[in-house]
Amino acid sequence: MERVMMKGNEALAEGAIRAGCRFFFGYPITPQNEIPEYMARRMPEVNGVFLQAESEVSAINMIYGAGGAGGRALTSSSSPGISLKQEGISYLAGAQVPCVIVNVARGGPGLGGLGPSQSDYFQATKGGGHGDYHLIVYAPGTAQEMVDLIGLAFDKAEEYRNPVMILSDAIMGQMMEPVVLPEMREVTADQPWATTGKKGRAKPNVINSLGIVGEDLERINIELQEKYKKIVDNEIRYEADGIDDADLIVVAYGTTSRVARSALNMLRAEGKKVGLLRPITLWPFPKPILSELAAEGKRFLVVEMSVGQLVEDVILAVNDRAKVDFFGKLNGSVPTVREVYNEINALLQKGGA
Amino acid sequence: MTYEIICAGFGGQGVMLIGELLAYGGMLEGKNVTWFPSYGPEMRGGTANCSVVISDQPVGSPIVSEPDGLIAMNGPSLEKFKATVKPGGAIVYNASMIETASEMPGLKMLPVPSNEIASELGNNKVANMVALGAFIGLTKVITLSSAVKALEHVLPARHHKLIPLNVAALEKGLALVK
């Protein structure tokens, strides 16, 4: 298979097209601009639609239209732009419209900076918009995973009729790595629920998030929760590296998992028993494996580019059965390999206390 | 084996390109590689740098903070990064823009009059290729032929007529290493 060097953002865009995405709506913001730039060039070649909307709010509602008609629709933005999309995302979740939303995250709050950040974890995994809903959230760790997970994201969005988010960051988006691209897939927009005209059907297909009559809303929410349970039971993904004999396990995703891996390689070369647990789905969260590892007496260090968001899910999963430490960086800066190495060494020296 | 590199210089000196060639060349040799640019609200004429990792193993951090090798195309870049190079590491610096550089104990340092050599070849834009050629000669991190093959992939087709000039610059740089 031929390997080509691609930036994470471009790999994601090409991966989307090869997975059958034919609708892209977005609005410019750094550090995700390579995605719309790539789409602007590439979509006309595959008879797809690239449209730069007048705002993020407009773009997410175009997704509602294209996704509701059964098309594979994508929007991408970065943190402040994703905040603007939240109302639309809640509607998409309520109306069960399949689509994919990419957040190439940067530092916040507010306009923040251009540096990479993981401080949108809560927003991505705990709702973000109003109501009891969940997105499936994938966190790619390589340019290859950008390609693989965006394809999977479209499949899962359709399978569950649920919006899927790819939570990336400025480093993952700007870094270039070799990727192997899959063949172009033919997909159909012909979904039984899609609003493509009544045709021979007795009743029109309606896509709506309104549940104002009687007990409609309760029924809708029960249905949604049943779906989320199915997702939790079937869709958890993670990578475990060297955890079997590890005394200490680092939990990190995306960019920080890469930094942690370098530090862990150095420590293992010194004979230290350390491992890595990298969540690939941030929701559903890999709670069962963490729970198991906690019961085996492992201890954990969570490394994040935030003041501590992922760490809350780790603490919940571990449920007081194991010690959980935290190392975070703020202001859009990235922990160095040396910093993570020193942090782990210090914890190992302190022992289990 | 994992080899980590920083390429740095003024914006416009082509440091991103030589980083890409190292990464692409490494990939063509079957290695795992990453290339990561410094980016942000940078000014024209400011400094630019990129991190390259070439490894037999899956690459961890794409951001290099303790490089095995440094290519510094101007004074500020050498000053900024020279103390971060690992013991036993290598520095190739552009002697056309850096008059004197103090020796760094434990490091191989190679001054390369890149701009002069490039001018002799008739195009001072290939100064970066002279430095890259010297770096490849000094460190053997990739082969010259991989770098040459990488040029065909990395340069857009409209610039392919410049490949012979770039190859000549790489060879001149390489020839500086005995």
C-alpha cells in the first residue's frame, strides 16, 4: 500500500471524501483552515458540495438539511466556532440527524489563542448544547487515525442516526505523517427515514426535535437513552500499551498521548513498569477497562492540555479503588516529553502513598 | 532507533521544505516519520522552525525539544536551539549568516557557507539544500538518493524543472563532509 505524507487536517478531509462525504459546510477559523481549503478544491472533483457559510450557526443548520436528506455531511471548526454551533448540535441530536462535526481545538475560554488545547473535553462529551443527549466522540492519535476514524464516524452516525464528533487539536491537525488512504467508497443517500420527498410512502418522513404534545418528549428521551445505552455497550474503543505488568498507567488521548508515549518509552528502557491507556472514544468512555485495572491495583496519571477534564471521567471510572494523579498544561502549551517523564518518575519514587 | 531534528531559520529560507524532505526521505526508506511546523501569528521576516522525527518505532511526540540534529540557517535560530541538542548530536549552521559560533562541547558542529555555494550555483534560493546536503553527509540520517526522490514528491510539478539545480546543491553540501 502506498504511503503518502499528509497533514492531519488534510488526511481527515480526504478520508471524509473517500467515506462518501459529499457535503461540506463551514466557516474559516485557525487552526482548522486546511480542512475547508482542501474541501474547496476537492469537492467539485467528486461532484460534491463545498459551501462557505456566512457563519458557524448557518453552517451547522446546513448540516441539518443535508444530513436530514440522507447525505453524508461534514462541518469543521475550532473551539470558539464549535461553541457557536452548539444550539444546532443539540437540535441535530434531538432530531437524530446523522452527521460529523470536527473540532480542531485551540485554547480558550473566549477567543483564546491559536495553540493546541484539550479544554473542550467537557463540551464534547457532556453535552455542550442543552438537553440530555450525547455525541459519539472520537479522538484520533495519528494522521492515519484521522483517515480511519472519519470513515468510521460517518458509518456510526448513520448506524445510530446520531451526530458524531471528531475531537482533534492544533497539533494533530498541523502535523504531517504518512497515511495509507482507503479506496473511494460508494454510499447511498437513500435512507428510509430521510426527508427526500413522499414518493410512494403513505406518510411523509418528518425530521424534528420538537416534543411539545402530551408525553412525546418523554418518549423521545427514552428512545434516545436506549440508543445511548446500545452505543455504550458496543462502541467503546481504546488502545492499551504495556498495561499488563504496569504499576502506573498514563491515561491520555490525542496529542498528549503521543507525548506520553515518548516519555513512557524512555522509562521502560530504564526498566520501569509503566503503561499507556489511550481512549479512542471519549464518549462512550472506556470505563470498564479502567474499572478493571483499578481493581487490579494499578495507579493512574492523567496527562491533559487542560486544568483537568478527562481526569474527572477517570476518577469516576476508578471510583476510589485506585490513586489518580493529574498533570496538565494551560494556555495552549504542550507538555514536553521531559516534563511528563519527570512527573512519572516523581510519582514512582513517592510510591503508592 | 529514533532520530529527532529541528530545522530553523528566517521565514523564506526554506527550512520547512528541508524538514519535509527529511521526513519524506525517511518515509521512503520505510521508517515512521513526523513533520511538525511551528505556526501561529508569526510575522514575515520572523523565525520559523519545524520538528522532524524519523524512527523504526511508532513516533511519540511530534514536537522535538531535545534534538539529535539541528540545521540552523541564521544566528537567532542557532542561539535559540543549540543548547537543546542532545550530547553527541550534530549541528549544521549557515556560516554565510553566522560569522562565529562558539564550540559546543560534545557536539559535532559543521559551518556551511550555504549562501555563497548557492550563489556559485546561480541561485541563492538553494542555500537550504546546501545545508541539507551537509546535514545528510554528517549524520547519515537518510541517504542522498532518498532526499532526491523526496524532491519529486514534495515539490509541486511546476517546480520540477528546478530539481537538477536542487540536486546539485544537495551534492555540493554533501561534498563538504569528508
